[in-house]
Amino acid sequence: MADFSDHIVNQRFKDVYYELERLNLIKGKSDIAKHLGTYNHVINSILKGQRNITVDQLHRLFETYGVDANYLFGIADDIFADGATLPGEIPVRSISERQMGSRSNITLVPEQAMAGYALEHQDSSYLKNLTKFSIPNLDGELIAFEIQGDSMMPTITNGDLVVCDPIERGEPLRDNHVYVVVTDSVVAKRIQQVREGDRVTSLRLISDNDHVYKPYTVELEEIRQILKVKCRLTSYAIA
């Protein structure tokens, strides 16, 4: 059986669990399982290093208990987010001098929210309701997507998060670089620009796992948004 306890997020989830228990904010595995939308045996397996915590469970952990995403990713030392309140409106901690200048500038789009993002990515109220976090030295308003499947292996593996910078329509693209392309769906692919004369008319989307997934073409008018992949979080570490 695989040992998932080496993953930083799983390690830190264990710390969060025992801290919430110490603060009497949860009453054991069944209590936190209910709030994370899962089962007692799933929490037990995560704590024992027998499975990974999912992005959906992380999203609920951040929202319900005010846990800082940066702590789970191994970036910050404080478990709770700035100014967070826990169930029952218990203030967690005041903002320290070190935290005053920080802000969460990366919006997380988990796998189950992909379809909604394709339709509503321009709706600020929709984006506002998604989890946000930050990574040192990654500035600007960025979007992180949870990637499912093996079409981009080995470059991007199942469960990776890719952190992306939205680009303006008409901004130059670079062939053979990885982008997230939003049409009716959201996919991460290498691109090649298809031209008629001097004009780009469509994009050829290419999977790195090309023995299984064949390239296909989308017309420019079908594309709602293109985002340049800046980095990925794999096995819950920056790559």
C-alpha cells in the first residue's frame, strides 16, 4: 500500500486535525468528516497516511475552520488564516506585522468547479466565492486549476494544480508552451498556432501523453479564455 504521509499537505492536515481537537473545535473524526463532506474512515485513512486529502476536502477545510491554505502547502507557519473566525465566531488571531503586507492573490478552481468556471469566469461574484491562497514571489491576479487525468503526463500528473496567468485576447502566444484553454471545457495543453496567411485562425491542442491522446484543433471564436501556466503544485510541492 502506498504511503501518502510523505505529502506535505497530508502531514500538515494531521497537525491541523490535532490542533482543532485541542481547541475543542471538533469532536473527533466523525465531526470533521461531516464538515468536509466525507466519512469517518476516510479521515482515518488520511491521518494514517493511506490516502491523500482531496482538493474538495481542502476547500471545505479552509472555509469551515479558517485554515490558511499556505500552511497546508508548507509555505506559512501559522495554521489559521489572517482574521479568520472559527465555528461559533471565535476569533483566531490578530494580524501580525509580518502578515500585514500579505494577500491571497491566487484563485483556486477545483476539478468540480471547472464547468462553472468555463461559463462564469468573467463574473467577479462567482470568482469571489472560490478559495484563494498565495505563493511567495508569484504576484498578480492568478488562477490555479486542479488537473484530472493523464493526458499531460509526465509534465502534469493527475491531481496537480497548475497556477496560471490570464492573458489578454490578441496577446502573443508561444508555440509548444503549456496553456490552459477555456472553451465549453477547461483543458491544459501545449499549443501550436494555425495560420491562414499572417492571421492565426485556430489553435492545435497537443497532449504530452500523445500515444493515447491525439491532437485536436479549436477555432479562435470557440475560445473564451487562454491562461499561461506559470508553475504547478505536484504532490503538494512547487515545481
